Amino acid sequence: MSNAVWFITYKLVKGASVPDFLAAAEELNNEFVSKKKGFIAWKQLVDGDLWADLMTWETMEDAKEFEKGGGTSPLAQKFYSFINFNSLKSQFFTVEKSY
């Protein structure tokens, strides 16, 4: 069975504090995301004002199950308050091969 990757790109809302955003992400990860079934890793990437979350899950089912209910916690809502949803793009991938 192959791992799944959820790749999300977005920009922050105007005026967002990057340190506050990263603190909200870390709290969300530590208290919620990392405890979900199948979670492997979450990496946050940035290039200028474009951010990307690279989330790795044991299975595609785990990744999609998290997507369905992952935004319901107050910690997720705090994290999402930093994101410009008009800029958000999301895609799931199956890991075909790792080197």
C-alpha cells in the first residue's frame, strides 16, 4: 500500500503575522493533526508570499478522512483564519516511488 500526500498551496490574508501563523500551525499539529489516524508528517513550505503544506499520510483513505473532518476543531479555525481561501489550491497524490 502506498502513502498519500496532500499538497495545498495558498497565500496568507493581508496583514497576517507569519510568527503568529506558524505558532497556530504548530499548535494545530501538536494538539490535533499529529494525533489523527495515519498521520506521518506535515511540512510547511514558502516561496515569497506563496505557502504550501505537504502532508503525508499512511493511506489515501486516512488523508481524505482527515480532509472531511479536519477543519472542525477550534485550533483548525484559528489556523484557517490566516489563510486567503481565494488563493487556496488542494490536490491529493499517491506516492508512486520514493528515492
